[in-house]
Amino acid sequence: MQNKKFKIHVANATHLVYAEEICRLMEESARIRGTGIAKRSPDYIKEKMMEGKAVVATYENKIAGFCYIESWGHGKFAANSGLIVAPEYRKSGIARNLKKMTFELSLKKFPEAKLFGITTSLAVMKINSDLGYRPVTFSELTDDDEFWKGCSSCRNYDILMRNERRMCLCTAMLYDPKAKENQKFDFLKKLKVLERLNHIKETLLNKVQQATNGNNNGIKDK
């Protein structure tokens, strides 16, 4: 399927009719992956559309993809959230185009903000890296409690909270428009590093969880 058949634009009132279907796609994606796209209501999606903080992709008057912008910490941080593509349109390049347009819209709406995201998807990491994001520690992200509440629907939420929001299975990525070192890194060269990092984090966190369960069962270290 060729990208030229899709229409991708900043959402407006004409796209409100897609809000319920977008929410359904978000819930379906979160259920399949078991990780956090925060649950949103149709009214919330409509609000983002009317604020000009959302991007939609359509194909023959059907919703094909969606992404929106949220801001945190009184505008110091912004995130591109809720990126979804309808199953029948995946592997068509829509996700990359949606992300790129939402990224550009974020820079326009929040020119002073640091843009960030957390994800377990290597495909999303690749898209982010091509836009100039770099991997960072969680400590470099917003400390806004409302953002972190959005992770509560993720099956790994207990890991995040047990580590006081300093570590989880997601990789954090940041784009700072003021940073001189904002350069695209060679993702393919660093892919193995990121995969190994995720493996190390998962192994470490599993050990911590096993130790915690053991202590809860009355088992103590010698």
C-alpha cells in the first residue's frame, strides 16, 4: 500500500467522528502489547483535536493512525503520546510519518520544551533516533506525577514504582531543542547496546522481584 494514498494532517473538528474508534484502537494495542498506552476517553481525544494538538492519518475516510501531544511540568516537557496505527495499515510507513508530523507540531506548539518518550519498542526507538532523540535516564524526564500515573495501566507498573520511578523495562529518550549535542546517532550500531541494556534491566529487576517475594515468604539472606 503506497503512502500517497493516505492523508495525514493536524486534526480539527472534521476528525471528531473518529474519536471512539481511536480509543478502541488504543485499548486493543495496549491489551496486545501488555504495556502502557494510557487509557483515554473519546472526550479527551476530541479535546486534543480541537486544541490542534493531534495528528490523524486517514485512508478513504477511515481512520488509519493517530498521535497526540501532551505537556508536563508547566510546559517544560512535552511528549508525543498514543501513537497507534490500525492493524490493516501497519508496515506502510504511516507510523514514521505520523511521528514526524507530531514531532514538528510539538516544536511549534512548545518551542522551549524538552520532548521525550518512554518505550519498549525498538521500532519506535529507531524513529525517535532518526528525529534526533537520544537515550537518557529516567531522572532526566519530567517529575510530573500526572505523567507517571499514565503508566498505571502497564503490566510493569509495579516494577516502575518499586524502583521509585528511576528504572523500568522501557527505554527513555529525550530531544532537547537547546542542546548542542542534538545529533542523530547511528541506531543500527547502538541497537545491540540497547537490546543488551533492556536484557540487563529485565534480569536485574526480575532478581529484585524474586528477592522481594522470597522475603515476603519469610526467607531471609544468610
